[in-house]
Amino acid sequence: MTARRPRLAITLGDPRGIGAEIVAKALATPLAADLTFIGADDQVAGLPGAGVPLGPWRQGSGARPEDRPRVARAGQLAGHAVQRAVALALAGEVDAIVTAPVEKHALHVAGFRFPGHTEWLAHLAGDVDVAMMLAAGALRVVLVTTHVALRDVPALLTTDRIVRTGRVVERGLREWFGIAAPRLALCALNPHAGEQGLFGDEEGRVMLPAAKILGAAGPLPADTVFVRALRGEFDAVLAPYHDVGMTAIKVAAFGQGVNITLGLPFPRTSPDHGTAFDIAGQGVADAGSMREALELAVRLAAARL
């Protein structure tokens, strides 16, 4: 029996941004999947697949971009698209979802008060444990803390949190990526991994116990662990906070990275960049990361099928 084609739901993101543009460009080369596009009426129009139009956007678009009603409308459309995509995935009507960039401020103004896609998707899927992974070639980076102020990271970085994140990553690497025995590394929080307590004690007090429970290497200094991962020594690096992990992946492969939410009952991917309001509507947006996100979603969905 021939397996059916994977089915993807693609949310088109903030209608003020580049979401619809990069999706259209990314699909200039056909994708081996059945596609459902979810977004504002004008975003969905003309894309090569089934459409779920959620209402008009362009009416009243002459208002200043920062006008609160306009921001709220953008957030409403982007938020409802995510909710619809998750509902389709949970109902088994699609096999994976791909999300175009949204603006967190607009989502908050519209009433969707989550720090980001990752936390929101975890809630919509039943408050499951998830992990935010960025992948580019051989480099996979997972954020232990995500969208929080840097001053809050040390208090949030507990042994339990690291272990729970690591378990989600191990399961995702086994079940979605086919890695039978995942090799994890834990990136240190402080310079030189704390230099035996000289620059901070989190490495010995919090991170080393977690690494031992997980069987992970580390904690290893941030200035070397990602290089070692790029050389193939580890299958994923657990990064203690947002920017140390995001910077590593974007320096290594900006425009080609993919954001993956591990731990959901369905694969979710997205490009590694934001809404790019400054170039929206100019036709110059790079669709490389969106293409990578679409292709990875197809591979992950096909593996599950």
C-alpha cells in the first residue's frame, strides 16, 4: 500500500508582515504535500491549495500602521489562524502545521496573552510539556527558558526544568528524527562554565545534577559547545536562555534555520525570523527559511505516517 501524502496546515502570520509572500515564494517549487492555508482573505487568495479565509484585512488599511484597532485586527487574524490550525491537527485532519511569523505585541493587543508560539501551542494542545528547538543542518539548539527577561533566567533555570526539557528533546529526537540514542550537551549559563564558582555557581549547583540525570555532556562553555555540535559531536545542545541559543543558530545559518516545537502531538515548524515589517510588500523577502520549514514538516509528518 502506498502511503498518502502528508497534509500541512500553514498559518500565514501577521497580515502586515511577509508571511504570505514567503509562503508563495517557497512554493514556487512544488511540495510533496496537500496544503491548507489559513489567514486573512487576501493572504489566502491565489495560494496553491485549500484556503481557510478568516475575514478581510485590507479594508481600513489606510490607517496609520501603529493605530491600535489595526494592530488588534492583525493580531486577531494571526491568532485565529493558529487556533484553527491546531484544531485541525488535533482532529487528525492535518498531519503537521507550519506557522508564518507573528508579532507578539499584536497578539497581546488582540487578547492572546502568551509569550510566544511555543507556549501558546503547548496550552492549545492540552498544557503539554514542550521544547523549542532551532535546527540548521547538523546544529540543533533547544531553549530551556524562552521568552523571558534575562534577569529572570537564573531563578527559572532549575534542575527539574532542565531535566524535563531534556526528556522532551530525547523523545522528539527518537520519535521524529529517528535518532535511537540522542547525544545531548548542556550549555553553561556563566562565562567559562562558571570557572569553578568564580563567575557563578549555577553550573555546579543546578546544571551539573541535571546533566548527570540526562546523561548529557556538560555544562560546557557557550563559546565552545556549539562549535563541537557543528562538528557532529552532539545531536542537540540545551541552551539556558533565548539569545545564547538563537545567536548560535543564526550565526551558523541565518535564513536557513527552522524552529520546531517538540512535545506536541503533531509536528510544528516555522522559519527562524520575524515579520519583517520594514520590507513587507516590497517583494524582496528571502523565503529560504520558510522553504526549509515546509520541507522539514513534510519529512516529520511522512515519518509519522
